[in-house]
Amino acid sequence: MIEIDLVQEENLRYREELVGLRQAIIQADPMVLVDGRFEQMITSPVNVIPIAQQLIAAMRQRRVPA
């Protein structure tokens, strides 16, 4: 049963990290609340990762001088 406990603890830690990442996304781009991405992150927490990647890529594009 120790192995199951470790897996449950790891899952809980990942969920907490995803919640923190979701909050950071909302702070960085509040439009996620109205354009459907927030719902994607809520219905499937794994969607937080690609949305964060998209946000990072968009921020990089804004910083690169044309």
C-alpha cells in the first residue's frame, strides 16, 4: 500500500502545480476567462500545459524586434 500512497501524493502534487500554473496563466492573460481556454483548463487539467506553452510562445513573439 505504500506504493499507492506515493502515487496518490504525486498526483496531488501535480494537481496543485497545475492549479498554480492555471492561476499564473489567468494573471498573465485574463482573456483566457472569456475565450474558452479557461473551460478547457477546468474540464481537462492537462490542457493547462499546452495553453501555458502557447502563452509563452506569444510572449516571446512580442519581445522579438521585427
